[in-house]
Amino acid sequence: MSDVLEPGSVPAPDDPERTKSPKRSMAAAVLSLEAITLGLTTPVLISVADVNVGLSLLLGLGLAVLCLVAAGRLSRPWAYGLGWAIQLAAIALGLLIGLMVVLGGIFALLWWGALHLGTRIERERAAAFAAYDAAQAARGEG
């Protein structure tokens, strides 16, 4: 097994594969799963917490829709701020449903992990592509 990558196994510098964002993908996955969880809080708010139906719909489904909007707009910097606001709102739902403190906290940790690890992966990936490109240029193949 060789440690040297073959030229055909690495995406070309102009290949969209190089610009894919692991951070964006992981953050979108967290927000999508969180949208399901927040949407499912609506009937719990109504039946268990005795919250008004209108307010329950606004809180549960409203936050779920915000999750999906943020997940779809992660190419914009403001969407990450919206993601953090959603995390705080999910934890704040714990005032009405105690378990949401735990679930909101878990999703906040997943959100932080997606951003933290995604940024690290992007940085290391960019460095690896740069090193590969430099080696190819030095060999006269670039």
C-alpha cells in the first residue's frame, strides 16, 4: 500500500468536490434532526404542558421551520447565528417541558461539535490539497 496519491484519485483544483463544506453538511444534518424533534414538541406542549394550541404551534412548528430555513441557508454566515439562536430557544423550551432542557442541551452540543469539527476538517483538508498541489507542481504535473 503506497502513501503517495495517484493524480487521478485527487479532485482537480477546479473540481467542486474541493469546495464542499463538511461543516455545512454536518450542521445541516443537526438542524434537520432538530427540526423533527422540535416539531414533535407541538403535541407535547398541547397535551402534557397544557399550553395554548396557537402558542404550541408557533413554538414547536415555528422552531422546526426555522431549523429547516437555517439548514438550507448555511451558505450564508447569518444562518450559523440563527442556528445558535435555535439552540438557545430549544433549551428555553425547558421552561414549558422539562425534558427539553436535556434535549436542547444535547442538540446544542451536537451543533457546537458540527461547527468545531467541520471547521477543523475543512482546514486540514485545505492544507492537504495545498500540499498535494505543491507536490504536483514540483513534479511538473500541475
